[in-house]
Amino acid sequence: MKSPFKLVLCLFVLGCTGICVAENNENPPPPGGGPGHGKMMLERMKTDLQLSDDQVAQIKTIMKDQHTELEKIKNDTVLTQDEKREQVHALMEQTKDKINAVLTPDQQAKWAAIREQHKKQWEEHKPSSGNSSQSTPPPAPSN
């Protein structure tokens, strides 16, 4: 079972950009990203939002800074899991705000819509919280 921090980190990486799963994306990256995930997200943003070269450079710097801060939080042995979760949420909001500052109003609206769609898809497919009363029971034997 994954730790709560890993789950929050996964949600952060996916929710921060909301670009991983868009309308016609049949092969989204694995949850939590994996190698090259940030680069793939930036390329997806570049295409979906029609970013200028200047915007790409600025967002790349923002994402690199975000990654550095995430690593610091992840590797901090003094913080509790709850404190790490709070710091990740705060970093997620800061990163979203920084990226929004780089985007035009039209791009901001499209990015928000993509993030919202991703959030809905995540809610539909996220693992259950252990409450088996809401799951469908297995089919009865056919004998």
C-alpha cells in the first residue's frame, strides 16, 4: 500500500497541470509520472495551450523549481506525513498560480478546463478508500 505522501505527491503531479489525460489521450502516462513525465507534460501544454517559446521557457523553470521543492519536502525527515501533505498542497497552489501568471486569459481558461476534466477522471478511477460496502459484489456461481 502506498503511503499518504506518495498519494498526495501523485495527485500533485497529475493535478498541478491536468495535462496528462485530455479528451483524446488514449495512453496517459503512469500515475506519479515516471521518468520524463515533466517534459511530456510541458510538451502537452505547449500543444494544447499553444504556448509561445517564451512561455515554454518560463513554465519549464517553474516546473524545475517545483520539482526541487518537492524533493526537499519528500526527503525532509523532520516533517510528519501531515506536514508534508500540507506543504505539497501549498506548493501545488503556488505552482498553479505561477503558471497562470505566464498564461493569457484564454490559455488560463483552457488549462482550468483540462485540469477540471482530469480531476473528474481521477475521481472516477481512483482506488477506493477501503470501504467495501460501496463496491459491487462478485457474481454468484452459475451452477
